[in-house]
Amino acid sequence: MRKNENELVAKITDDPVFSWVMEQDDNCCKLLQAILPELNITRVEFETQKRLKFHPEKRGTIPDILAYDQEGRVYDIELQVLQNKFLAQRIRYYFSMIDQNLLMSGGKYRDLPETYVIFILPNDPYDQDEKYYEFAFQQLKRKNPLVLDTKQHAIILNASGSIGEVTPRLQGFFDLIHDKISTKDEFIEKLNREVKKFGTDPGRRKELMDYQMRLDDEREFGKEQGKQKEQISSIKRLIKMARQFKASDDFILKQLMEDYGDNFSKSELQELIKKNK
């Protein structure tokens, strides 16, 4: 069931809310400082929802936050609510889009900067209960592997993790993701105030409602896809069973149309029968 406008509550995990909050003051810089304190980031320039393209005629992709620090390092920050089983491929895709965007602007591949693709997730994609995952290219089948320095850093942050150390400020941000303000950190409290401010702005609420409607549609689509896969598996089992009793294709089709005709067309069922001889 969709929420009406009066029931909407803005959350930092809402895509338009996160992008807008990061635009305010030095919020983006402070979040990066909390994630990567060892880099001593002092200043960032950023763009929200900038479309990256391989080619001017292609649709491209839109990172949540694309930022550049005082050393020229590039950061793509993604706050994702829905689980993505192709997370690794998506990270690879974002790296390639960032590189191509820089090269299309006249840069040389030898000048490609240090690049960080950072995914912040409410739950653990690896079920290891770790808070902070960082990945890089390294040599295989060697006791002391060499690192292939591509200047690419993939970081996955698990806001539900309990293993490992992160900065208190980043832990406060993890708590904010789960609607808990368990810190007196003024930055986290400021983010929380700005999230509420977004939710009370009439113009922004319309944007939030549109976003949550799209999110609901994606979830429903996912459920329907899951149901369809289950039904296809059942159909395949029925076809296999019918084959064991030497049933004809016409008989199998008739039975399937009676049981699954509301969800599958005749041609779709015929194709399944054909593929499961």
C-alpha cells in the first residue's frame, strides 16, 4: 500500500534526501573525513546526481554524490537501500564510467586520479558482520601478493556491522541510517535536523513522494519477478512429470493453460514445453 503525503517521513536513506543533505554546507567533506580519516581531506568540490556517459548519445548513469578533494582524488558515494546481487559488477561499472568521463574531458589515462567508489548499505551484503570492507587488485596464488596499483579503491560500508573499527562519526552516521541518534556528535545532529527540514518543505515533500512511489514500484516488481520464477520452476516440474507419463504436448498445454493461463500467454507456455522436452 502506498503512503499518502501526510504519512511520508523523510529519511537519510531516501535518495533525494541524501543528495540534498550532502549539498548543504560542508556535509559531504565531513562525511568523507569520517569514512577516510587517513587521507586528511580538507576541502571537496562535489556534484550531486551528475550523469556520467561513455558517449554523448548514451543515457549514462547518475552517481548519488561525485566529489573531488584538494589533492584531485575522486569519490563516488552511493547510499543504497535495496540489496543488489550484482554489487561487484555495479562497482566495476561506476569505476569505468568515472574513468571514461575524465578521459572524454581531455585527460590522459596515465593521469587518471586516485578514485574511491563507496557504497553505504543498511545491511551486510557478505554476511560477515564487518562494518568496513575495502577491496583492491592483488596477485593471486602468492604468499605475499603484489598489489596492482590501479588507483581504484572499492569500499563497502555495512551500517549493521559489529566487527571492525570505524570512526565514532561514521558509526553515528550508521546509527542515523537506522533512525537512531545515539551520539552527541554535532555533525550527526545537524544531518538529522536537515533531514527533518527536507521533510517539512512542501516542494521537497513532492519530490520525496515521487521517489518513494518509484521505490515501492521497484519492490513490487521484484516480488512479481520472484513469483514468476517460482511459477516457471513449478511449470518445468509439471512438464517433466507429464513427460514421464508419455503425455502429449497438446495435453500438457491444456493443463498448463488451466493452471497458469492467467499469468502466462499460450505462446509462453508453448515455448516452455518446447524447451523442456
